[in-house]
Amino acid sequence: MSKTSKVISFILMVMLVMTMSAVAVSADVVCDAPAGTTVTYTVDVTAARYFEDVQAVVNYDAAALELVRIESEDPNVEQWMVEGPARCPNLDGVIFNAGTEGVIKFNASKVTGFNFTEKKSLVTLEFVVKTEGSTIGLTIDEMTILGGADSYFTAGAASVTEGITVDEYITFEAPETTAPVTTAPVTTAPPTDAPATTVAPETTVAPETQAPTTVPAPATDATGITEAPATEKVDAPATGAATYIYVAMAMMAMAACAVVVLRKKANG
């Protein structure tokens, strides 16, 4: 084989190894939470046998998701020392690296092995959603079964497919929604110049009519005899002697007149 062929073969082998290391062990999960929501990304693992080490990478879209960082107030404590135990509570001696946006790496090893025979959380991350619909994916590069004879994962690919389950999921609390308060528009009628109201002429008050005085009926006593109303006494004309005097005087006057007449005729 020529030197050129050997070089080409070497390059192909390197490319093959690089390709294998990028193989994801599970499907990416879609983050369908609305923008502004805090979501929790969790990877649960169930393994039939203990494993003595693990090396994994979580990839996410940094333009759509912002990692919630865990900071220490102690300046002497490095970032991985704080985030490692918090992100991977079921692993000991975790080295956690989230220095590159969009990439989170972590690894851990233990001589006596990690017991995941019952489902446990391998890693938990929190993100604030910037844009809905992005994905988060996990790649387990290495996971060696205790004793070193077999591996669940090697170079990012599953080696022992039986006895290992990896579950990825996202949880979040739906934001409370408040129904908008609808206010009916206030309609103001345009001002209308109404004609002046005609004042009705004052009503002439009719003169008071005095009811005629009713004369009470004559009283009737218990015997049934009605008492006649009292009447004023009218003086009756003089009778008797006075009448004779008036008559005599009248006759004398008439006689005197007759004498006068006769004398005029005699003289005439």
C-alpha cells in the first residue's frame, strides 16, 4: 500500500470516529412553552447494572433558550463546584462545564459505581424561553458498566442496548392568563339646540262663587207641629175715629172748592 493510500485510510478512520462521537442516544425534545416561561429539562436514567463513569453533552439553542445559572457567593468556589451537585444530584464528583453558550458538558466517575437500577435524574437544567419551538438534546459519550468489561455507551453510540433506558422531558407551569376586561364604549350624543320651550299663559282664576245661604227649615217638635217663622209686626192702618176725621176734612175741602167755583160762575 502506498503512503498516499495509508494517509487517506487514516483520515477516513479519524472522520469515522468523529462522526460516531456526535451520535445522539435519544431524540431531541421540543420546548413548546411560550416565551418568558421558565422550563425544566430533565434526563432520567434506569440502568440494570451499576456504571462507574459517565460523560455527556447537552446541546440547546442559545438564541431561543437562556440557561438559568447557579452562582456562588463565595469567590473561592468555582462555578462547576456549585452547578455540578445542583444539576446532577445523583452523581458524585461531578465536573460541570456550561461556559459555552448552547453547550453543557458534564462528567463524573466513582470506583464503586453509580446505582441507577431504579429511575433517577441524571441531569436537570432550567431555561428561560426566549422563542417557542426550540429543541434540547442529550448525547452520552461514555458510560462504562462497573468492572470495565462492557459499556452502555461508547463514543456516543449505544454499546449495550439492553438494560438501559434514557428519558428526556421538559416540564413547566403554564402562565396564568387573565381575561381582558372589556369596557363598552361610551357614546356621547352630539349636542342638539332644542327650541325654546313655550311657556303656557297663566290661567285666569275664576272668581269665587259664594254658595247661596240656605235658610234652615223650620224646626219641627216632637208633636209634629211646625213652628212658623217669626214675622215682623206691621202696623195696621188707623181705623175707627181717626178715619171719620179724615173723611170729614176731605168733605170740607171739597165743599170749599165747590163754593169757590159757584162764586166764579155768579160773578161771571
